[in-house]
Amino acid sequence: SERLLEIRKLCVDYGLGDEAVHAVREVDLTLHRGEVLGLAGESGSGKSTLAYGLTRLLPPPGVVSGGQVVYHPADGPPVDVLSMTPAQLRAFRWAETSIVFQGAMNSLNPVHRISTQLLDVIKAHEPRITPEPRLARARELLRLVGISADRLDSYPHQLSGGMRQRVMIAMALALEPQIVIMDEPTTALDVVMQRQILGQLAELRGRLGFAVLFITHDLSLLVEFSDRIAIMYGGRIVEEAPAAELYHRALHPYTEGLLHSFPALRGPRRELTGIPGAPPDLRAMPGGCAFHPRCPRAFTPCDSRIPLLGPPADGDPGRAVACWLHPAAEAVTR
Ligand code: ATP
Ligand code: MG
């Protein structure tokens, strides 16, 4: 399938020099046109930092310290998001990418009705649209995200958290983006609500054609609703695979651990074990593979050499893993 956004060797730090925390480390990830790509990993693994970095919305002291983010427009040559001028960047963010960030539902203006806020976005996107079709469009957008049009007159506080989040998605869709990035909060929305939202997004992209990057700590959601899944640990992507393949046969021991942290979707019940130990401290990363201190299958090279993302031992071209059990992974010593 066609490449839409290529993240190449992206590095993001918080702070500078010796003080810098390397939160995203040489991440390679490609989003294809029209797909749902899920990104999962424990808290602190760098998921949000990656999303902020690739859209250049990093709050200080965050800095992109390396890499490229190449966007392939439907018409015209590819562009590097990281070297766009501020004007190009605004246009890109506005027209091509919509981002619904962690806690975005709280960014609705409490003193304005939903209608006012939605109509404003539509007007900004289509300045020549007259009031009547504009209202029709607002109703249509709400309907798309599963909210009845009579909610247009509500104020944000009259809606549940999940509804507010869906209003934010409706506003994002008003811009007819190529890419929708959703960074789901661990705490603010329950998993039932996340499931509804992701299910709706996955269905909508079929009709509207956008691609989705969906970020969550909940891998079971991604298994159900995404086409491909990338797993992040200690700032790196450690495994990437089509969702069904990842679920049926995880290659990285960390992915295996994550999968055993939630009940099986179907088939025989699995024992729930979770992953012992805690995620790494970015200021004091273990040598070698960041996961090795928690890994039940660590062996000789794991504590001294960092495995990079590469093809698995069986050569499956659709998958990639960063683990010494799959020695095709290129080595780095650091
Ligand atoms: P969660 O699932 O909790 O949202 P996450 O995977 O999105 O986690 P990030 O928020 O991207 O993780 O954070 C990645 C790492 O960067 C964490 O270790 C965090 O402590 C660190 N970090 C985030 N913001 C800053 C900051 N402003 N200054 C220093 N370190 C930061
Ligand atoms: Mg986050």
C-alpha cells in the first residue's frame, strides 16, 4: 500500500546536552494511506513524545534532535515536515493532519455551545460556505461520530467525557484530513469509551479515506481495530506487525508480556501474568536492550548491545522486531 507519512530515525530529547533525556530514539515508522496504525507501550515509553515530535508541536524543553518525517501528498512531491517553514507547517497541520491529543476533550471552550465551536471550524475550513449548508455539515459531522444532532445546542459540561472526545473528532474531521492522530489518555477515558471511539474511527476511515495513528496503552483495543501495530519501549519501536499476526505470534518478549496482560479475545483462556518489574528510567537506561532486565529470555548479547528493528528470523517481510532472538536485527553498541 501507498506510503503517506514516513518517520525516519526520529530522535526527540527533553533538554539539551548532558541533561538531555532521550525520550524517542531513532524511530522508524511508516503510516500508509487509509490504514489504522496502532501504537502501544507502557506509560513513559515515548508515545506522546513521538506524536508531538512528528507534528512539531513539542512543548519546551522538547526538541527534535534528529531524523526526518516525510509526508507524501496525494498530488505533488514528498515534503519533510521537519524542514517546513512556519507557514507550510500551519497549512500541513490544518489541512492534512488532525490531532486529538490526550485530554483534548477538555480543550472545548466551556462558555460556547458545541454548535458555535463546530460551525467555527467548518467556516475556517470552508470560508465561502453559507449558514444553511454549514449547519447541515455540522449535523452530519456529529452524526458521523455517533452523536445526535440535538446535542448541537449543548454546552461542553452537558456532555460526557466520551461525547466531548467525539466532538473533538468531529471537529478534526471537519478539516477533511489525510491523517488523524489520536493520543488516548490512560486515565481520562475508560476503555469501553476508547473502544467505541476507535471502532468509529476505523469505520469512518473506510468511508472518508483518512489514515489513523491511534495511541493507547491498551493493546487489546489495537488488536481489534487496527491494521498494523507498533510496540514502543524505552523510546524505541521494538516490534511492528499486522495486528492479527502480532496477536497470534508475538516475536518480542515485551510484546508477549503485553499480550499476557489482558484476557484473550477469543479461544482458550490465557493465564494473565503481566510484566514483572518497571519501565526503564530514561536518565539511567540499562546497557544493551532496554528490556533485558525484565526479559525472561535475555541471553549473552542482550545486556551489552542494542538490537535495532530488523526482519525476523523467519524473514517475514511484513514484520519487524528489535530483539537478539532475531539476530538479523542490526547491532549497535552504546
Ligand atoms: P503515557 O502512556 O503515560 O501517556 P507516553 O508513552 O506517552 O506515556 P511520554 O509522555 O511521551 O510517554 O514520555 C516519554 C518520556 O519522556 C517519559 O519518561 C517522560 O518522563 C519524559 N518526559 C515527558 N515530558 C518531559 C519533559 N517536559 N521533561 C522531561 N522529560 C519528559
Ligand atoms: Mg502519552
